[in-house]
Amino acid sequence: MHGRTTGWRHPARLVVMAFLAATVVGWLLLMLPAAAESGRPTAAMTALFTAVSGVTGTGLAVVDTASHWSAFGEAVVLLLFQIGGFGIMTLASLLAMLISSRMGLRMQLTVKTETNTLNLGQVRRLVAGVILISLAVEAVGAILLGLRFWLGYSRSPGRALYEGVFHSVSAFNSVGLALYPDNLMRFATDPFICLPIAAVAITGGLGFPVLLELMRRRGHRRYSLHTRITVPVYLGLMAFGTLVVLVVEWGRAGTLGPFSVPEKLLIGLFHGVMPGTSGFNTVDISQLQPATLLVNDVLMFIGGGSAGTTGGIRVTTFALLAFVLLAEVRAEPTVHAMGRRIGNEVQRQAVTVALLGVGAVMAATLILLGTTSFRLDDVLFETTSAFGGVGMSTGITPKLPVTGQVVIILLMIVGRLGPITLASALALRERTRRYELPEERPIVG
């Protein structure tokens, strides 16, 4: 396709370049003496790690946010959260619109291939929608949290509002960084802190296309297949995570054991939501049982909705793989989901994204195991958290050598941008084969 779409021939480059530019600016700002509480320049690797973690919405940290960064440094980190969230939701939604436009044109077999490409009006409406929804959700969360910090914890009004804004923005953009050394463990039993943060995080993780559709309040039958897949699967994964935490950790002295039944339910719900969203924690992650860590690995690897603020392979990719598996088990020639047929090209894209994601996590895990003395459970949790853009850690992040930090940096970028750019590149490069080779079936299994 030529003409006006030439600039969009490789649109994934726009995503990567935009995030790299934001990362470099944040990196330079965080190295300034004014960004550190000590008044001295921060080490280049520490600043780079923090900038990448902020822009990608991961939230892993090699230094304590509150004690290391000054008010200016915290403001830079907060701005990186917001830019990263705006950017990923906007650019992913634009790519989805572009892909849908081109796929629609192919199906229509029209000659005027330029008529349905993105125009300036569409882009402006989409960007405005992303900004308005993001700021509205963050504002509601900030007000609820700010009131609680003010009335419940005797913060000054200004400080309460600041903490409310910081944690609401961190939750919506799936960062999971808190202003306290123990993350949110001091608020483990406070529903007026935990529930607003969980709600804001879930909203950001659903993705802009789903949020937009839900806001239109259309009848269930008119929802798109994407929304009808994303919402129940996303909520179902959270329910599964909650159940595992409650069952496995219920009597554990280091996690849920010391709490009352209502407190256990609150903590279990919070930790069932966090692996697929923002990654805050209200119990010590290093004390979780291996079974809980493994389930969290799976949930973090899957992530949230497409064009949302989370990382991972995304919920729709996971669901499509499940539909493919179900069709194969039933020996059906085509894959169907909720009254619609899933095209072969979409199936291939889902398999490609998932397998390359597994490869990225496994490669990073092997490198860290070879360069550190940490256990497999801790390393796999760290790499999956980085790929999934979650930010939860068993505590090994600050102890990683420079090689390990570089690996995590690359994995954060791949986990945030990889599935989006790869899926869009595969869709936009799709072409019709003009001939077929003779068929042959190798032995499977």
C-alpha cells in the first residue's frame, strides 16, 4: 500500500522512538543534583533504571523512592508515570485503529485505499479521550485517597493530596511504586486505601478501547468481541489469583496468618488484583509460598487488556490461545469465540507474541541465574514482573549487579512495547500468498 499510508508503513517505530525519547529526558533529569534528597548527582545506572521503570509503568526500583529522591525527583518520576500511561494507551489505540482500518479496506476490496486511513480528527478525539478518562479516574482515586490520608492518618491537607495523587497515578498507570519503604504494608488492613487503589488499577488495566465502550452503556449484545473477551477473562484471572492467595497463604505466619478473617479477605483480594495490574503489595512478597509466587508469575506474564497500562502478552492473547486449544481438542476446523470466527492471522499473531514472550522471560532468567546467586523462585518472579510491567519483587532488585539491571531494563522495555509493536507489525505486514506449496504433515507429539 502506497500513498499517504507510507508514513505508517512501520508505525511500531513511532512507539519505540517516543518511549525512548521520554526515557532519555527522564534519565537526564533524574541525574541532576536537585533530583536527589542528598543534593548530589544520582548514578547514571540508577537514574536510567528508574526512568525506564517509570516510563514503562513497571515500578521496579533499585533505591527507595521516598528517601532517595527529592520533591523534584519524585515529581519527575510521577511525570514519567503519566507520560508512559498516556503514551501506551494512545499509541496502542492508534495502532489498533490503523490496523482495523486497513483490515476493513481489504475485506471491502475497494479501490480507493486511502479513504479510511486515520485522519487528524480521529487522532485528536482519541488522544482527548485517553487524557480525559485517565485524568478523571486518577482524580477520583486521588480525592478518595487524599481524604483518607488527611482524616485517617493526620496528614496536612497539602501532603494528603500529594500522597493521594502520587498513589492514584501510580495505580492507574500500573506502576506500583509507593512513597513508603514497605510499599503499602502499613495499610494492609485499611479498605479505604486498598480498595480505591485496586479499583483505579483495574480501570487502567482494562485498556482504553474497553473503557470507551463501557462508558457508552451499550447493550451487551452490541459490545465488541474484544470487550466481551477482555472483561470476563480479566476479572476471572483476578478471582483465580485471589482464591490462590487465600487458600495457600491463609494460615501462614509471614503473610495472612496474623490477621482476622475480614482482613485476610481484604489482603487476599488486593493481592489477587495486583499481579495483573499495578503491583502494589500489602504483605512481604518474599514470604509468599512458592505456589503463590508461581501463580503470580502466570498472572504477571498475561498482564491486562490491550491498549491498557499493563505489560505482558495481554488478556486477549491468552484468551485467543485458549480458544485455539479448545477448537483443536474438539477437532474443529476453525476457531470460534462468542459467536464470531477468529481469523487464522490473528491466531498466528497470538501464538507468536506468547512464544516470544516466553523466550524473553526464559532468556533473562537464565542470564540472572548465571550472574547472581539468587534462587530460581526469586529470579523468575523478578523477570516475569519486569516483563509484565507489574513491579512486584521479592526484594532482589536493589541487590542486582549492573548486568542484572541491564537485563531487567531491556525486559521492561520488551514487556511494555514488544507485544504491541510485534502484533501491529505482523498485522500491517500481512500479505496474500500468490501460490501454495504441496502440503505435508510432520509428526506432532
